[in-house]
Amino acid sequence: MYKCMNCGNVEKFIGCAQEKGNAYIYQDSLLNSRNFKYSWIYIVSDNNWQTKFNILECFFCHSTDISKL
Ligand SMILES: [Zn+2]
């Protein structure tokens, strides 16, 4: 769990996330339609999925003084 030491926020942060693994990938056959938001979508295929994230700053006050509790 993370906490902003400046404002006390524990809910929302800015950072970057990476996901990696084997997946089933489905393409949308109606790419040119404006009604569709996605051109493709995927479903995780097995337990080898890896998620990694780094917290850079507080969403609310933009402080980088973030502590891991
Ligand atoms: Zn903050």
C-alpha cells in the first residue's frame, strides 16, 4: 500500500504500468465504424501473465514523496 506523505492520499497515484504474457487476441472486423471504441481486445490465456507498476507521484498534489506502507 502506498501513501502520499504530503497530503495523505492513499487512493490515487500517477505512474506507469506494464502487463506482459500470453494472450488470445481478437480483432474487431468493423474497424472503420465509429460505434466501436476498440480495434482489438485480448483475453489472458494462462497463469504466466505478469503485471508490474511504478508509482511516480500523487494524483492530487503531485508530490513525489510517496511512502510504501
Ligand atoms: Zn499528495
